[in-house]
Amino acid sequence: MTARGAPLPRDRDAAGRARNGRPRDGLGRPLDRGAAGEPTMPEDLDLTPDAALDRAQELIDAGRPFHAHEVLEAAWRAAPADERDLWRGLAQIAVGLTHARRGNAPGAAALLRRGAAGAGGSSRAARYGIDAAAVAGAASALADAVTAGGAGPGAADRAQIRLRG
């Protein structure tokens, strides 16, 4: 809002969709405009499924699940219809990891369980070397742990979620 209460103009892409041009911290939380933030993934990220999985795993392993979510979300948007549940599920697991690191146990558990259901139920996972049952099991186990009071930075670090074997 401006000093007079008028809303500030929103950052929009060429199609008119709202973008958030504010810098973000390492867990994806918006910072004040002009603050130094973490680099985010480009809006037009275009990776092969294998490259997306490799990059997302690198980011998860580095404690940057929000950024892994951005990579997986780009793969989800680009995926054929019969693979979208898989990619959406993987992206939701990454967001669940983000919420776990932020200390948001209810949000983490909900997204981890939703992601486990989506990724774990995919018949397309093996195509990319994904052990869907193992990914879903690890996400479900973390959901149980954060529900029992284990949310916070260490919870996601202990998760051991491997997108591929």
C-alpha cells in the first residue's frame, strides 16, 4: 500500500499473471523489496525430466527444498497429462519439506501426505528411475514425525528423501 492507502502496482508477466518480484530467503519467504535475497529459479526453467530430478535432489540435499519445489513445479507444468500427478506429488513433497524447515508442522504434514499420495500412486515413476513407494514412504514417515512434534530445520534434514535410488 502507498501512504494514501492505494495498492501498489503488481508485478505481472506478459500474460497478465501476478508474479512476486520480491526477494526471498532460503526457504522461499518473501523479504522486503530491495533486500538481498536468495536467487530463485527462472520463470522459464526448461529441464528434461532427468535433469529436473537431479537438480531437485541437489537442492533438497543442500537444504533448499523451496528451490527444489520450483524445479519440480516447472517439470509438472511441462509434463504430459498422464505424468502430472507424479510431478505435482514430488513438488508437494518439496513444499512439505519447506514447511517442515520453517517449523509449520500442520502445513508440512498435509503437503507431505498429499505429495506421497500423488507420487506414490503414479504408474509413470519407474520411467524416471523413481521408486514411488520409497518416496511416498519417506514423505509419509516425515509427515508422522512432524505431526508428533518434530518440525523445524532439523526435521527436513533428517528426512532422507531420495527422489531416485
